[in-house]
Amino acid sequence: TVSADAIFDAILQGKAQDAADATRKAVDAGVVPQDIINGQMIRAMGEVGQRFQDGKAFVPQLLMAGRAMKSALELLKPLLAGDSSTTIGKVVIGTVKGDLHDIGKNLVASMLEGCGFEVINVGIDVASDTFVDEVKKHGADILCMSALLTTTMTYMKEVISALEEAGIRDKVKVMVGGAPVTQGFADEIGADGYSDNANTAVAVAKKLMG
Ligand code: B1M
């Protein structure tokens, strides 16, 4: 048997192999992926973040916890697949320039994919020209931007301006999210959608498709 918090503990300690093993055991025991993600994984990242803020953990711990979460999340990806066989819409998703956090963004990408969206994940530290180019190239219906830093979230506004300058702002819906982003901020920069988690991100994206 595994302790109820085995995944939480392994991620907190930055042990990737243990995190993956515990996740596999939880899945085999019938624990629902969403419960693993929300009840263990995200909670562990929150705890690491808190320790970092309190000066009790440092960047290497953040990095290792992130790696551990990623390796465990990989196992859940196939299970996040929804029942949709047709493509609902095309999404370009990335973390904005200056920002290297990609766990939440990848989670949103996986959930969207699982629920029938075609997702083009353009990675981290993405500049406005790249977002514009990718949206054009793929004829994306929605552009999803993620930011985890108060210093990088402001770049989302620049991307929206770049879409306007490229003359494609009316062709693509813009959705934003990430820990420091709020509905108020989303409204302020003229985004079309906002969500504070991966589950409602899917609902918001579906709504934006009309
Ligand atoms: Co960084 N980091 N980090 N970090 N890091 C935070 C964000 C921080 C809050 C920690 C803290 O102080 N408590 C703090 C930011 C403070 C601030 O600006 N407000 C911080 C800092 C300061 C930094 C550095 C500056 C540290 C340093 O170097 N001194 C540095 C910056 C690097 C950079 O980006 N330029 C840095 C670096 C890193 C690592 C690289 C080491 C690592 C990232 C590894 C990786 O992503 N591959 C890391 C980590 C792991 C964290 C914490 C601990 C965890 C982030 C995470 O993965 N959370 C984080 C503390 C925290 O969040 N509690 C922290 C789990 C993830 C599932 O949640 O990303 O919020 P989240 O995504 C959620 C929602 O926000 C939402 O859905 C997701 C699922 O529910 N969502 C969307 C996200 N994107 C969305 C998009 C949408 C919709 C919803 O639509 C488009």
C-alpha cells in the first residue's frame, strides 16, 4: 500500500522516480487523475512555492519539484483524453517572454487536447512575433497565454497589441491565465477569456468557440 500523500511527498522532495511510481500505484488503485492532479500535485507545488517564499527552499528545489511533477504528469496524460473524436478548434498556447514556468501551461494544453482541441504548444519564453506567426500559420481560433510572474504577465498586453498591429486581433480569441493573472487583469488588457485553473480553462475555451 502507498500512503495517501506519497505523490505529494515525492514531488515536494523532488524525487521524480518516486513521484512516477506513486502515481502509477494510485492510478492502479483507481484514483481519478483529476484527484491526483488537484489533491496531490498542485498542492505539492503550492507547498514548495510557499517554502521558497519563506526562505526555506531555493531555486534548485523548485526545479526538482517541477521535474518530479512533470514525470508524474506524463503518466496521467493518456488518461486525460476525453470522449471527443472531432476537433472543436485550434489553439496556440505558450508561456510569455521572460517566463520559464511551463507546468500549468502544459496541464492546460493537455486538458484542452483531451477535450478535443487541436493544440499547438509553442513552449516558454515566447515573444510576441512568434505568437503572431504561429496564430497565422495555423489559423488558430484561440491564443492561450500563461504567465507565472507579476513581472511577465504585463507582456500579455504587448502580445495583444502585436495581434492588432498584424491585423488579426478580430480573427483569434485571446485567453489568459497563470497564478498572478486575474479576471480584472484579463479585462484590463482586453483578453476574451480567463481561467484560474485547467478545468475551467477548457470550459472557457469551448465558450469562446461559440
Ligand atoms: Co518559480 N516562482 N520562479 N520556478 N515557481 C513562482 C511562480 C512563485 C509564486 C514562487 C513564490 O515565490 N511563492 C514566484 C513568483 C512571484 C511573483 O512574481 N508573483 C516565483 C519566482 C520568484 C521564480 C524565480 C524569479 C526565482 C528565482 O530565480 N529567483 C524564477 C523565474 C524564472 C523565470 O521564469 N524567468 C523561477 C523559476 C522557477 C523554476 C524554473 C525553478 C520552476 C519552474 C519549472 C517549470 O515550470 N518547468 C519554478 C516553480 C516550480 C515555481 C512554483 C513553485 C510552482 C509553479 C507550478 O508549476 N505550479 C511557483 C509557486 C506556486 O505556483 N505556488 C513559483 C503548479 C501549476 C500546475 O500551477 O502554473 O499556477 P500554475 O497553473 C495553474 C493555473 O495558474 C492555471 O491552470 C493551471 C492548473 O490549475 N493556468 C492557466 C496556468 N496557465 C494558464 C493559462 C490559461 C488558463 C489557466 O489560459 C490560457
